[in-house]
Amino acid sequence: MKNNIVISLFLLIFTTSALADLIGSVDTDFKLLGPDNKIVIEAFDDPDIAGVTCYISRAKTGGISGAVGVAEDTSDASLSCHQTGPVNLDPKIKAGEHEGEDVFKKRTSLVFKSMQVVRFYDKNRNTLVYMVYSDRILKGSPKNSVSAVPVLPWR
């Protein structure tokens, strides 16, 4: 039993999250020691739907704790998703399940907090809807951002 708990914590800490490309960043708060607090902009492609790219703007904590990877980032994030190529929706996605599907996840603290992007399909409007939010094992944050991508013929 004890080994299972240790293995679970190890996997929780060191699981790889979806990779995003760093687009750029701006400093928001000077830190004498370690990197400054920043707002970073990252981009990722929807792993299941070719032709959709999402851009996330999020806070990144600096200082010594940020430099060594033990800082906890705030839950502030903004999301903008766009059609960047032809989109062919899988029939499973077109079924329009309302639970949503995780398409991106990034650890924002050493152990318990993560930022996630979830995709929903609005069947009535033929639109993909993406939402970013932060959660913890025990308590999440109501801060969120949403972006919609109408599925249009690609020219």
C-alpha cells in the first residue's frame, strides 16, 4: 500500500504534459534573485483535430522558487484558438458529448496544481469551444477563459 502511494506521487510529479511552443514573454515584476515574474504566451495544436491551434497567455512565477521549479503559478490565463488548416471532425466528436475532452495540460506547481484546456463541440453551431482553467487535487479556481472556433470550409 505504501509503495502504491509513493509511485502515485512520483507519477503525479513527473508526468509529462502536452508540449507547447513558447511564442514570447514579458516581465511583470522585477525579482532581485532569480528570474522575473512573467506573462508567457505559448501555442499548441489540438492533438485530435488537425487544423486548430490554441494560444495561451498565462502567469509564470519567478524568483528563486520559480527558478528551481517549486513556485506555484497563479490561475490567471487567457485562451485564443483559431482554425489554421482544414478541419475534419471525428464522428465521436460530432456526437457532441458535453463532458468535454482534455486537449492540453501543464503543471503549474510542484505537485498539486495544473492548468488544463478542455474541448467541447457545439453541435447546433458546428463550433469547437475551448476552455482553459486551473485545478488542484482538492480545490480548483473559477478563473477561466473560453475561445470558439467555427468549423468552416478551408480555402
